[in-house]
Amino acid sequence: MLVGASGSGKTTLLKLAKGLVPIQRGTFRLLGDPVPNAARARLDHRVAYIPQQLGLVRSRSVLENTLVGALWRLGVVPSFFGWFPGDMMDLAHQRLRSLGIGHKAMERVQSLSGGERQRVAIARALMQEPRVLLADESTSQLDPVTAREILGIMRGIADEGVTLLIATHQVELVGGYADRVVALRAGEKVLEANAADVTEDDMTAALSS
């Protein structure tokens, strides 16, 4: 997990990893390759990004939002018209069922709860078939019980082989879900360790010192 207060650089780091903001100096490599810049090249589908506000189209259905993650697999014309083959439709329904919202497939996103919207965003990301999943403050607007449910889902995704980098300001959520923790303060790394080797007090001290 990537922890830090608001303004510490967490979102910027995630956007750099996805290629959404230009690199000012140096080189950023992910999965062994330089990260492409959105202004110069097509973004790497192997890296999925869930922004803090999720980026869902609330007036569209859960299924339609989920299928957006598969657009990279289509040609220009099918992408433009949203023509998805049957196997992609089946996979989208399967993803939604696995996340416990299969019965919500035809509902508009605007009618969902916060936790359900998080599940839609995760389903959309998984449709990219990512090797890396970046999630920005996925639990910040959820109640504690739902927040831990979402982290449990993400822990399961990580256990299946997808590398997750979750940014959060909630240090109390690190234990039990993260393998490693990195703390940022004012754009600088102030702590990096195995999550099992640090306490909430350690992280709080690093962020405030």
C-alpha cells in the first residue's frame, strides 16, 4: 500500500505509473518497460487504474461501464459503436457475479451504493486483464465495514497474481491486507517496509516527522 496525507504525491505517483501525466525528469519503468505517455502512445492495458472518483458513467448501466475495460480488445469501428462479441459479454457478467453484483448488471450506476460502485470499477479494471492494478483512495468514502469488504476483494485479486498498488491516507487499513507499505510525505518516500514489520504508530510517525 501507498500511504500518505492529502497532497503527499500519492495520486501523482499512480498517474505516472499509468502514463497519465508527463515525467518531468528521469525514467519511470513498469513491467520492465518505460511507461508510455498518454500524449505520445496508447496506454498499456496491462496497467489498470481506478481513480478516486471511479470514472464511471453514472447514467449508463453497470454492464456498460464494465465493458469499457474491454475496449482495448476491439477494432476502431466496434469500439466506436460499442459492439461487443458474446464472449466479452459473458466475461463481463462473470466478473460482476464474482464481485457479488451480477444481479445489478442492467441497473444504472447512479442507483448503486458506494460499495457497489467500487465493485463496478473493479470489474471494469479486471476486464482489461491487467497485470498491475492501481487504486486511488478506494475506501476513503466508504463506511469501515464496506471499506474492509473492498480491501478483502482486492486482497483476493492480489492472491490470484495481479500486482496491486493501493493509495490511502488510512494507515489503520494497512494491516491484514498489504504485503508492503510505502509512506510518502511531500513527494518524498519516508518509509518502505514489509507491512507485517511496521505498526500504525510507525507509519503515523513517519508521516508526521
